[in-house]
Amino acid sequence: MKNEKINYSISDTRAYLSSLIETEIPRHKYSNYEIIKFAEINQLPCNLEKLTTKNKTSIVEHNAEAIIGVPPAISYADSFLGDFNRPQFEHKVIFNKNLFFEVLNIAKNVNIELPFDESSISNNDILNLIIKYGFDTNMYSGKSFEEMLSESDRIDLFNKPEIREFGFVEGLIIKDFKKQIYELKRRFSIYYGIVNDDKQFLMNILEKDIIFAEKWLPPITPNNKITQNNIIEFAKDALINVFDDYSFSIVLYHEKKLGTFKFKFTAKNLIEACNLFLSQILTMDLNYTKSNIKICANPECGRTFEGHKNKKYCDLCNRKTIWSRNNKKQKED
């Protein structure tokens, strides 16, 4: 487990993705990772009296997959913490703007107009992200990964000598993380629809929000109907409501090496940091965003990237590569 302070640079108000702001996230990193299947333990809602006698139980189990860290952990120093005899991890990784696009592009095959489908995001893509950046130290509020395991699964894991010697197991439930990435892609897609004035697209992806608003919220229009005439404003409000769920701490510090001042945010986890980055994008000039934040023109790719006005393809799919692939395909046909 490596406690890494992860920093990535995000936009200033001049609409450039530069480095006036840093976000710090503690990380845990292991020497190896493994995908396991287990029976996840979930608590039922507290209001159990409304459940039938047949279903009245305090926990439920369902099959799930997780990525676990396989010790030994990689430590920065030989110092230890408290009675747990656990190494101290203070590695520092500098994240740049590519972090946001890297996480977002894990969901490049997701059709955001459809409900969440776990199979649309690759397990290997999630695993590769964890191998590169490690675990969030605050993934599950109020409980540890071990507390989500059944007794038999916990015993099976601690039968592994390296885990038994280490004393605890840390993991990430794959489906939960995929859902968070899906929601990140949805938020970005709402913004992308606003920037490109794609009203029908916004009507489609906000369909459930529209139904709820028309039924339960104070009148938005005289007849309280959301149409293409007012969907842009509704979409903007929807984005603001999303970010109400996040809170960040911020300090001003002096970057002595550069001789500049910076804001430093602290986010609880990787997805929260990505949402902070997205909130910075929202403050940028719309014309800059429309011209420079794009989706790769290669229909077989679909990655989101930052590029100048005339750039149509991401770095993995430049024009020469696409022409070469198409030319080869035509010859084969």
C-alpha cells in the first residue's frame, strides 16, 4: 500500500488547461493486483418494518468482482505507523490534464443515452488504471473493503500467505467503480451537448431528469414543460446540482521552485478529483471548449481529447494512421 500524493494541473480562467491549480489525493499502491470473484455483503435500508417477513434480513449477498492489492506494498521509507506496524507511504505522482481524459476514455464505448451496462466498460481497462495509479485511500465511506466480504471469502483471501502476513486486504469493487465512471461520462456528455447546442441529445440523456422536474419541482415555465426551447438552461442547472454533492478543501501555497502561487485542492478520491477537473472545464470559454475539446473522428475510437481547431483525431489515431488502415482494408477487400 503506497500513500501517494497525486497532483494534477487544471485550467485557469483564461481557458487554458494549465497549472495554477493542483489537486492532492492520497493513494495506496501494491506490488501486484488480482481480480477476484466474491459474494458482496450489502446492508439493507434501515426501515425494515416495511419489508415482508420472508425478506426481513439485515444483509444480502450477491456475486461481484473486485480488484485486490497483493502484498508486498511499496513503501517510500522504512518508518512505521502506530501499533499496526504498517509502512508509511509518501510517494508523489504529478498528474496533468491527461488524467481526466484517461479516466473518461475508459468509458469510450459507453452509449450514454442507454442505462448503465457494466459490460460496456472493460475490466482490464479498470485494472490497468489501478496498476498505474493505485487505490483511493477513501473509496468506501464508513466501511472497509473487508467488511463487504462474506466470512468464507474473507477466510479464502487470508489463506493466501502474502495477505495473511500483511494483515489486511484492500480492494475495489469493479461494478461500483464502473458506475462512477459512467456517471462521469454522463456529466461530461451533458456539458458537451451544451457546448455544441445539441438539444435533441440533451433531451435524450436527461429524459429521467425532465420527467422528475416536470412532476415534482417548482414550475420552470408557465406550463412546466421542458422542451428544446429551454433544455440548454435546464441542462446547465442539472450540472450544477450534480456538483452540489461534492466538497473540496482548498489552500493557497507558494511554489518556491517556480516562484508562483497556486491553489491546492484536496479530493477524497480519483472520481471526485475528475469532477473537480470537469468543474474547471465548465468555467472555460465555451468557444475555446467547442474548438479544442473533441471526440476522435475515427468511428472505431471515440476517445475524448484536447487538440487545436483543425485536429480531428486523437494521438492514437492521427490522420496518417487512419489513412493507412483504410487503405489496407480497401486492398484486402
